[in-house]
Amino acid sequence: MKWDFVGITSANLEESVRFYRLLGCPFSDPNGQDHIEAHFDNGMRLALDSVELMKRLGHWEEPKGQRIGLGFNVETPDKVDATYQAILQAGFEGATAPWDAFWGQRYAQVIDPDGNKVDIFANL
């Protein structure tokens, strides 16, 4: 068995692509598609699916609360701060400003267009 895929249901694919590109996700333009994937060098895929597509595929309910965590290792503590600022400057929200966490990482959280908290971190 091999884990290789994470999917996010998005109310606005264009805004989600814009957000996740700031975290280094290599998404192409959605161009009206209901499903789009970013493929990473390590073989993993991050997919964005429209709410409309999820409703067509079967029983779908609006989620309540955050049930999954996504984290992006940006490699250096300075990049945590720079990425966090780039996301804020692009008009998205921050949840936790960058700080030196007791577990040995520079750590921050931002909020994607669908309200999911996304971690940004690097080892100190």
C-alpha cells in the first residue's frame, strides 16, 4: 500500500489554487474544471475538487470543524516568516503568527479560502 493523495473540497477553485500556489503547490489553472491536481516530486498529489463535483458524486454534507491538518515544510525558519507574510499580503488570513515552538520548529498557521488551518514550519 502507498499513500499518495490528499483531496480538499473547495467552494472556489481559483482562490484555492491561488492560495496553495503561495505554499509551493504546482497547480495549473483550473480553467473551469471541477477537479485539479498538483503533482509533487516525491510522488504525492494534492487535489482540489469543487463542491458541485462532490455533490454530484454522492452524499455530501458541509463539513463542521477542522478534521484534518495539512502542513508545509518550507525548509528554513526565514521562509516560514516570508511565506506567512506573502499569504497575508495576498489577502488571505493568518491564524498563528510565526513563532519558535517548543518542539524545535519555526511554526505558523494560515487559513485557506475554505476555512482550513494550514501549518507552515521549518526546523530551527
